[in-house]
Amino acid sequence: MTEARGPTILHVVVMGVSGCGKTTVAEALRDRLGLAFAEGDAYHPQANVDKMASGQPLTDDDRQPWLEALVAWTQEQEAEGKSTVLSCSALRRRYRDVLRGADPDTFFVHLHADFDVLAERMRHRAHFMPLSLLQSQFDTLEPLADGELGVQVDVMPPVDEVVAATEAAIRPRLP
């Protein structure tokens, strides 16, 4: 009789609306856990960046090639035997379903805070995503549902505590 083996590779998506700290947390996980890292925003086609920068929210059609590029990156890393962490808004379940196309056991970390907290953060950073689109992201957001592998992490504590809580949720899943 053969024992079932655990996963040999782990894929993590740090998700949430703009300003929640996706990149900061994902980079910390890269450094602490030795994961391959991709900044999801870097995979947007220029047309998407221009659209968001002009204050227009993306449509599902706009997002599809972006999500497919992120899946391709994840599959490339998996082919090289690497576990990954990816920062990506992944606001709707259907977007997360696309991302799970790389691995059905992808683990999602939903970074969460109230609108006012994130709006204040966004006022103090340089990014192509204007504050005017934050409400549309909250309107689009579908929190993790039953059956989705993942955890919600409150980003109100200091960043070191947020990273520690996230790492604690992920570490038991590491191969």
C-alpha cells in the first residue's frame, strides 16, 4: 500500500483590493520562504494600465489576458519545480478559478481592511491605480467562499504582524 504524498509545490496568491499591501506581503513571503515571486501588476497589458490610470475600471474581458499571463507564469515556475507567491487582486471567484488553472490547490491570502483605511493608504503612494477606482474594487470583491483554499488576514496591525499571520497560515502547507 502506498501512502498519499503531500504536495511538492505550493502556489500562493496574495489578493485583495488596491492599497491592502499585496506586494509588501508577497515580497516578504518570497524572502522568508524562498518562493518565486511575481508582481501581478507587471503582467497587465499596457492598455489595461492606461485604462486604469484614466480612472476607468477594467472589464472581465480586459482582465482575461492578464489572468492567463499569470497562469502561464505560475505554470512555468511549476515546471521548474518552484513554489510561488503572486500578488494579484483576484477580486472575483471566477478570476480565482482562472488562476487555479495552474494548480487546483492554489492557496489564496485575502488581505482585508475597511475602505477608509485603504483610501488613506492610497493617498500616500504613487501607483497607476487612482483612488477613484477603490470603490469599484470593493464593489467587485467577492470574498473567499466555502470550498476555496485560503485565509483572510486583517491588515490593520503593523505589517510585521500581517506578514507573520500570513506566514503562519502558509507554512503548514509548504512541501
